[in-house]
Amino acid sequence: MSPSLASPPPSFPHPPDWARTAADALARRHAAFAGIEDRAGPLPWPVRDRGFPGLLRAICAQLVSNEAAFAIWKRVSALPGATTPEGFLALPAERVGIDGGLTRQKVQHGRALAAAILDGSLRLDALDAMEDEAAIAHLCTVRGIGRWTAEVHLLFAHQRPDVFPSGDLALQAAAAHRLGLPARPDAKAMAWIARDWAPHRAVAARLLWHHWLHHTKRATLDPA
């Protein structure tokens, strides 16, 4: 995936059947979603790796644009061993910062994540058995993983159907545009609005991201 506008868009798999059904239901029942795919094209379905690499990628994306997030992740994932907890900890922090393009704080967060996985305090194998809020809370026990990072990981790596990262600025902007709001809603207001889209809030998020990337003519279809 390249940030060049002249490059072709990335190739993603089609949504699974449950997500296709959810997207169609949202478009029928809520005006905010009607016509998004007619204008922006078929809904892409990016999926992230589970475990350490997926969470590290979400950390890379914190507080930066999606284009910058992808560029940083490309650099970090190219470092020898960086996508495993053991390998990431073995790399000098300075090298990860310089060659990977991560801030000092994000390097520390990546190392905290790796250590939590290796010492067993983060039980990744138990996430699938947890309800959404419990899984979010468990991920947030790691330094550097906040609610947005946990929700994005569960949405893209675990394909949870009803997780909605209400603190995401692009989702807030997209919702304001589609709903005709006078201003972008904050995280609390966004979460309240999204209640009407349950139990398909993760698909609603993907549709809103898809709309916003098309509306703003972003170079990448990868939303976070």
C-alpha cells in the first residue's frame, strides 16, 4: 500500500457474509449509511494480525494520520525480529526509534506490550472468550494501550462485530458529515449516536471510514 495518489488502491478481501448482511441492514435502516458504497465503491475489509504484531501496529497508528501510520508500520515491521515480542525487546530502543520512525514513547509502549505478553500478564489467548468490554479492559492494563488502541485491534484483528472506536477523529468527522451535524461529536456523543447502530457498530465504523477516505480523497483505503 503506497501513499502515492497515482498508485492503485490496496487489495482487501470481501467482507464475510455476516458483515455483508450487517452493511446491507445499516444502509436500509439508517440514512447515514445509505449510498456510501454506491459512491465510494464496495466496502473493503482490511484484517490485521492478531497478537503482538497487530497490537504493535495499532500503537504505531496512535495520534497520526492513516498514511503516516502505514509508513511507520512499514519501517517498523521491516526491522529484524520486530514483529515478535522477543525480537522487539532484543532490538536497541534507539534503533527502533531511528530506523522505525517511532517516538520514544511509542518504543516504550511497544516494549511494555512485549514484556506483558512474555510474562503472561496479558493473556492474548483468553481474549476470544471475553465480552467486548472485558477484552478492552484487559488490553488496557498494558502501558500505552488505551481504549482506542484496544478497540481498533479487536475490530480489525479479531473482527468483533459490535466494537466502535468512538474516540476516533475520522469516525467523528465522517459521522458529522453523514448526519449533517454542525460540529464533530466528541467521543461521548459519538458513542451515544452509535448506540442506534448496534449490534453492527463495527461494520458501521468500517462504512464511515470508507466514506471519509473517499470523501477526503485519501491515498490509502486502510482506515487506521
